[in-house]
Amino acid sequence: MRHISRFKIRVLMLMFYGTGIVGMVVGLTIAPIYGQSVMITFLGVVNFGLGAFFTYLFLTQKPELPDKRKKKRKDN
């Protein structure tokens, strides 16, 4: 996988963790009234798992090194 900027991965992590937590809370508290508790809770767990995957990518990604080919030489 090619290098993805750390900012984009952080945004994806927060998005998936947030929707996962909200999905689990709604699925366990509000949705049983309407009969959709299992599906909403399951989708919340899937989102939480995607957040964990992007956390893994964030923690194991090698730092981006500057490209030496694009560096200009100083002529003295």
C-alpha cells in the first residue's frame, strides 16, 4: 500500500471510531424499541473494526522520506 498522509488516516480513524461507538450505543439503547437492535449494533462493531484497521495502518506506516531526486543542487 502506498503512503497515505497521517492527517487523512487520523480523520478516518476518528470517523470510524465515532460512528462505531454511536452505532453500538444506539443499537443497544434506542433501537430495541423499533426492532432493529441487532443490525445497528453489528454495523457499529464493523465500523469500530475499521477504525482499528486504520489505527494499525497509522502505527505501522513508515515515515515519508523526502525525495532526493527532486532536491536541487547548490552550485558553488
